[in-house]
Amino acid sequence: MDNKAQAALEYLLLIAGAVVVAAVVIIALGGITNSTQNKTHNTLTHWLTHIS
């Protein structure tokens, strides 16, 4: 019985670790996307002000 409990606990910890890694990746990708969006917006605004 102890082996089954240990296996279940290890499985739950593995899943928890995967969830944490996925959350970190999603947050990192969100930060990269926002940074790129801001740079693109600033560049377009800069070009448009020089054209007019």
C-alpha cells in the first residue's frame, strides 16, 4: 500500500511541476508579445510623425 501512495504522490508532484513550467512559459511569451507590440507601435508612430 505504501508503494502505491508514493507513486501517486510522485505523479502529482510531476504534474504540478509541469503546470508550473507551463505557467512560466505562458507568462514569458506574454511579456515578449507585449514588448514587441509596444516597439512596433512606437516605430509606426515615429514613421507617421515624420511623414506628415
